Amino acid sequence: MAIRRTPMVILIFLVFISGAQIATADEPVPAPWPHQFHALLFMNYSGDLSMIDLWYDWPNGRNFNIIQEQLGGITYDLEWNNGTSFFYTLDSSKSCRSAQLEVGILRPNWLDGANYLGQQLVNGFHCNVWEKVDFIWYYEDVETKRPVQWIFYTGREAHVMTFEVGAVLEDEKWQAPVYCFNKEKKSLSTEGSLREFRGYKGMAVS
């Protein structure tokens, strides 16, 4: 009798495994970032607030974050796909830090391999939620596939206020000021509203 039951047990096991594989295959995956877009982000880090104009331009290998601190100054975080980065101001201080990093800007598919956590209502939007390497939690609108927010492991929150697919910043605005090239390159500080993304890119090459 045991011999006759064995094929049935195997059949049940195979059906169970197939069902699990189908369920996994049916899980949604995050949409790749558009190759060019402009987003306005409201950042909150334990009450430390800022606004970021994010310009992402993958075809031209560049990423630009214009950071307005609450009741404070504006800093410019300019990154190129060859690893060159500048963090500067345009005020009278003419401050600038530059560095050559090991990796370039985030790829459009940087969320590939993220773990699906289910759905959640976020700021009135019905979102799919993913987590990647215990580093970032990413929330995407179920219907439009646009990002709604992401939260870093540090607790820093990015709330997407606007998301313009295909928007491109004029070429002349991507040029770092001349005083960025008159100083010795230094390591970029871990301060700033997007320091976590630098950490994520560092993990990608470790």
C-alpha cells in the first residue's frame, strides 16, 4: 500500500510547488524608472524637512538633485555616470565638494530583485510595496505605476509630489560652476538629503 501511495504524495507535492511558482510569477514587479523624468520630492527625516527637484537623465548619463532646505539655502547635487559627482552652492560662499566615485547614477532597473511585500494605502494612494536588501522600501501606485514614496533604512522619507515623465533640464544647467574645478577633489560628505542612495550604490560594487 505504501508503494501505491507514493506517486499520489509526489503528485500532491508537485501540484503544491507549481502553485507556489505560479503565485510568485504573478507577483507584481516595480516599474523601471523612465529614462528621463523630473520629480519634486518632499523629504522628511525626523522633522528635518527639505524639497528636492530631481532630474533623472539616463540617456545622457546624469542625475541632478536641487535641494532646498526648510528656511535655508539651496545646494546642488550633480552626478554623472562616469562616477564624477559635485555637491555645491551658487551663493557668495562658492562652496563645492567633488569626488570620483566607483559607480555612476542609478540604473532605470535598480529595483530589480526587490522583495514584494503586498499592498498598502499610502497618503490616499493604493500602492504596491517592495523592499530591497533591507535598504529601501518603495511604494508605487497600483494603477499608474508611478512612485508615491520611498523610505530609507535610516527613516528618511521621500514623498513624490510631482512626476513628469520625459521632462529634461536644459543642457547649460548641468554645468558645475568653475570654482568646482579649482579645488582638490575630496570625498563627498555623508550629509545631504540623498546620502542613502550613495550608500546603496556603494553596496552595489562591494
